[in-house]
Amino acid sequence: MLTASTAASALTFTFVDKGGVGIGTDARAGFEAAAKYWSSVITNDIDIKIDIGFSALAGRELGNARSNTQDVSVSTAYAKLQGQHLSALDQQALAGISRFVSGGSVSALTPYYDNFVGRIIGSDFWDRNNSENNRYLSVNTSVLKAFGLSTNEYDGSSFAGQSDATINFNSSKMFDFNPVDGIDSDKFDFVAVAMHEIGHSLGFASGVDLYDANSPPFGNQFSKINFENPGGGIMTTLDLFRFGKDPANISLTGGPVLDWRVHSRPQILQGQAPYFSIDGGQTQLFGDSRFSVGEVNGDGYQASHWRFLEGCDALGLMGPVLCGGTEFGVTALDLAAFDALGWDLDLDVLANSDYLATSADAFALLDDDPTPGGGSGGGDPGGPSAVPEAASWAIMILGLGGVGARLRGRGRKAPMACA
């Protein structure tokens, strides 16, 4: 159930039309509905600038998004997280990571630590050596704005006035722009995809995707990326809450640890998939908060998403599979992640674990008599489709799937996976 924000301040958005999303179009109404949803739950008084448009995209992509990311020191990010309007969830989450963040550096398991000088790639490594990837994070400028920052802390450059993200939708796909009366069986939920893409622009991202893209046997193992000193940060503020088991006790901590590894399929089957946690990795929030682990070498889905569930079921809006003819929405697990990674919410997530806001709920936030016509971009949505997305590297945004409490769509379900 969706409630309007009662806070004196709220998040706002400025959209810049780059083609096909002008004021008065169905697509613009869809974006405005998606934006109004995020404004209804996030109370930070800042404006996010996003370039939006339609273009001819390859393959099965429904759309793509590229976020502007900048470097911030771990010490600054941690201080900003501690200095925000702390919710009950924030307090638990920050206490949970305190033993892994010390002296301006973060410690975590990584798949390898130096592709540049030839360390044995693929070996697990307890990385706590205070190099750049321990001391800096790569964070969406939208989140840095929420922190009150406008300068890259690694090189001193200003990102003030820059666009925070670019989102494109595939002009050859068919979309239903008005979810209020259900989603047509041969189309995709445009508002939900827009909500999802904006969610990535608001920081739902993981640096594990960079490790994955450059790991053998299937990644670019010959890339000369110095993962220890990459010229700034790799991981995100969401990655500060990405935990996993350490069965071999590589960390010598005797318990769960921050887990930034690219997990292989056998490791996943052994129950080693990483998960979102606010109690230092002791438990998964709300029972199941697993992340995807890598499109190239992992489970086939980029790490910047929740774990794929079967069929059209999903843990939340930020999951990796979208079904045609199906309405989607935001769950408490989605909001918990945004709360922890740096946003202030007008909701006590821990007290509302059954929260669900669908794309139809978001659309209802528009004017009393919205008139989008439910048009389409043409094409055939029948096969699997991806919603690719990127920060400073290529991050596939997949799609979506049913929602949290197994929300079911009103039309024919056509399962889709990332390309």
C-alpha cells in the first residue's frame, strides 16, 4: 500500500527529453508517475536530473540506463551515513558494518585483488590492505547529492550541474503506459520499468559487476585493471551491506563477512550466494534478501539486482526478470536497501515488512484525470528481454518479475530474462 509523503521536503526530478518523451506523451506520463512514487517515499530535499528518451536498442533490451558515478572516501561516506536522519533500520545496518569499516578503510572478501600485476585470478582474498579499493567508493551522484557533496574526493573535480543518469527505452518494444486497468498481455509495464531504472539511478548498484566482467574464465581476464588501485573506488554504498558466508574462514573472523566475490554456480548451490543484511550478516532481512552474483561468471544476472526467483516471482522491483502482461511494484526489501545505502524515507520499513506499492499505485499519484493512452512503441515483446543499465561500467539492469509477496499480474505472463 502506498502512502503520500508527509515530510516538509521531498525528492524531485528534472527530466530532459532526448527523444520521444516530450511533455504530453504517454511515455512522459509514465516517467512522471515513476518519479512521483520515489518522491512520495524519499524525503531528501534535492533534485535529480535524468536524461530520458527512446532509441533503437539491440537484442532483447527493454531499455538501458547509465548512471553518473563519482569517487568518495570510505571515511566520508561512513560519516555521512551516520549523520543522516537515522531510521531504526539505519541504526542496525550501521552497527552491523562497524567491524568491517575502520580507520577510513573497509575490509571484504574479493575474488582477487590485482589483475594488473598478475596475481592468481579467481582466488578468494581477504582484502584489508588499505589500498584505493578499500579507501574509496564509486557512488551515484544522486546519492552524493543526498550527502551534500558536489566534488569527486579522489581527483577534486566538481560534478555540480551534471546529469545524474541517462535512461533509454527500446523503440522497437511494446509498452503499456497505463497500469491502472492492468497490463495488456502483449505489452510490458512501462511505469514499473521506469521505476526500476530510476531505482538504479538512485544507487541500487554493485561494483561486483566490474569484477565479474573482468574475471576468467568468461570475462575479460586480460584487461589491465589494477583492482587494488583503480584510480578511485569500485564498490558502492549498497555494497557495504552485501554479506556472505566464509566457510573456509579466509577472513579469520569466524563468521559472515562483507562479500564482494563473483560466485560460481557450484558456490551458489552450496548456499554461498551473498545477501543484504542489516545485522552484520547474521541473517537475511525479511527471510530472503539474496543478491544476484554476476552475469558473466555467476548466475547469469548482474550483481546489481536481487536474486532471480522462478517464473514471474521476485523479491522486489529491483529483481532481474520482467514478465510481459504483468504489473510490478516496490516491496519493503527494496525500500530497506535504499534506506541503508543513503536515502531518508518517510516510512519505518522494519515496521512495514509487508509493504507493497505497485506501478498502478504510482500512476494514481498523477493528476486526478491522467489521460495516457496506453500506446506502444511497436515490435513484439514475446521473448526474453533485458533492461541493461550501467554506472561507470556496463551494468545490465535486467527486468523485473512478480513482486515481493508474489504479486501476480492480470494478464498472460511471458517470462523474460536478461540478454
